[in-house]
Amino acid sequence: MTSNPLLRRRSGILLHPTSLPSRRLDDNALRWLDFLAETGQGVWQVLPLGMPCRGYSPYQCLSAFAANPALLPLDCKLQPRPDDPQYQAWRRQQAFWLEDFASFLLLKQLHNNRPWYEWPEAYRQRRSGVLETLRRIHAYRLELIRWQQYQVYLVWHGVRVEAAARDIQLFGDLPIFVAHDSADVWAAPERFLLDGEGRLASVTGVPPDYFSATGQRWGNPHYNWEVLAAEGFEWWLKRLQTQFQWFDLLRIDHFRGFEAVWMIDRDCPTAEQGEWVKTPGDALLLKLQQQMGNLPLVAEDLGIITPAVTELRKRFRLPGMAVLQFAFDAFEDNPHKPSNITPDTVVYTGTHDNDTTRGWFESLQPHEQQHVLEVLGIGDPAGVVEAMMNAAMQSRAQLCVLTLQDVLGLDSSARMNTPGDDSEHWRWRFDWSQITPEITNHLKEMSSHAKRS
């Protein structure tokens, strides 16, 4: 069985690269790594690095493999050099996704960014003669798309080298589903549950929960698990292998989808009506383990979690998650309560889907705020964020991750995302003037006192 990837007691910060002052992987990223090292943080957690389909959500992307060129530094060399031998070696290694992605992105550009299932039939169904003509006529534009992907890879590789030099692990995030309008679905529609026109047969989501009274209707296609299993889960193997070229540790978003998925009829406007359908996550994880050995994965096991999901996670010895904002109810067995948090856990005050801790507390009713103060053992509401961070740091979880928003004590205006809300999110970024010497020293002391690195 796989071993726990949380091999030592550490702490880290959750900050997507788009929340850097420049929103790019430039000198700000190196300065950020210096800040993490100076404050004793051993982990930098990010959200998915893919190209958003629309808006800014990194959880709906044009490819499960391609990265977002918008992260490149402004001075990055974007003129393709097809004679570069290292580029050619990388292109051959990544050909299993890169060639389809380049054609897909070019076709989107040529069709006013319309989704692939609205393209003319010849392109929608990938007729070979039409695609060969496309590649011949637009050879340079395709090379530019491939070169951009190579540049993002090089830039991130440089970040990873610098992080390793500072003893900092890079913690990535893998959405379990892919977008309908993605190169993955266009290139291999048989791997997904679609109708004959390439449209969704059913959609993904979760039923009503803490975040939304009507549930969350994500709208991704469901996998055709029979086809994926018949292929030996090859697509999933390549997906994980690629991710571990970028990250030391990886969170599987919506891990419970490896046990069962909430299947919603495509015509249902909300996620309230649906059914749980079993998935072969056990067989998939076993295959990944056999092919890759140790799997440094973290299971996002928030929301409606059944004993079967927990059993699957524990069978493969994958750490789960705890979020302290969920800890203040009357149930003694609540896994988010600090007293119930076990070492095989990544603990958060809140995640990118939560309000900031300050915003969360300020939104509570007076009697709820009083309960939080009593549980934390403090009398002053101004000390809630500090007390929550200390509770996370002092917990038994091997890894504690704080959001930078909480480290800075920010209110709801700094919230990254609100699940189930289609408003524009994902745009928050900090300014270096907010990182004061007092905050730097305090974070360092907090980590040191909790014996974390």
C-alpha cells in the first residue's frame, strides 16, 4: 500500500499564482518563495494551473494537461524555436496530449471561441483529412501554441527548482472532472457520457450541502468508466504522471467521486435532483499504485462523505482534509473539530471555497459568534482569526495550510470563490505592502511554536 506523503510535520500557505501582485510567475514568485522560507513554511499550495474555459475559474479548463500561458512573465520569449533540441524532446514526450490540444485551441480561435460541439461536423468529428489540411495551413500558429506550453513548463520547472532549494514542497490541485468544452473530451468523446451529437447525457455536481441549498451543478460530463477501465485507465495514468512532473504533492478535488458520483439530468437547472452512481475508484487507485508506486495524494473528502468513501481513502492510506470553519456544531464526532483531527490530515482554517476566517466570523449570528469564542477560549472577537490559525497549527495534523488572506486578517472582500455562485470570482491578489515585518515574524513564530516547518 502507499505510504502517507505527509512525512514530517509541516505548515504552508495556500495562494494561487494569480493572487501574486503581478498575477504571473515572474520575480514575484521567487520573492514569494523567499517569504515562505523566511517564515518557516515548507509547502506552497496552489489551485489548478490550467487555462480557464471562460472567466477565471481554474476548475473549468480547456485541457487536463495544458497550463495557462497567462502565467508567463511579460518578458518571456514567445517566438517559437522549432530547432531547439530540448523543445523537440519535450514535444515528443508530451505528444499524447499536446498535438490534440494545439489543434483544439486553434479551432476554437478560428470559430470565435465557440465550444467544440458547435463546430461544423467535420471538425466536431475530427475527420482526418480536414485536420491534416488544418495542420498544414496553420503550421506556425500550432507551433506557437505548443511553444507557449513549453515556456510555461520551463518557467514552472524553474519555480520548482527554486522551491526545492528552499526545502519547499509544491502542492497542486487536480479537479476530478474535466470541462465539456475541453481538448480531452473533443479528442476522445468515447471516454465520456455524451449523446451522438457530443452533448452531455448527464452532468456532474453535488446535492444540497453546507455551501448551497440547491446543491452545486458543475455541468461537467461524467466519465464512461467502462471505456476507461477497458483502456487500463491509461488516460488517468498519464494525467497523474504529468502532474507529478509539476508537483510534489497533489490534492484530488472531489475524491468522493472515486466511490460514487452525483448524476444530474442534463435538463435539470439545479443539483437538487439526481442519483448517486457507483464508480470503480478502487480499481483505478490500485492501477495507479501498481504503475506508479507511492502516490503522494491528498483526498479532498469534504461534504457528504459516506463510510465507503472513508474506507476507500484509508485503504490506500491517503490523507484527508479538515476545515476549522466547519468545526462549530453540536456533534462530538465532527471530524473538523480540533480534538478529532488525526495526523493523516491536512488541516485548514478555510479553503479557497470558504469565506476568509474574518469574513466567516463576521457573517455569523451573535449567538453563533459567542459559541465560537467559547470553544476557542477567547473573549475578544478581534482575536478569532489568530485563535483559529493557532488551533490549526497546534492540531495533530501533519500538514497545516493557511490562506494568505487569513494570515493578513482580511475580510470577505478578499474571498477567492463562492461555490454555486456564478458571479465573477478568483480575482483576489495581494500587495507586497501588506506583508509587513510584524506579519512575517509572527507567522515564523507561530510555525516554530507548533514545531512545523
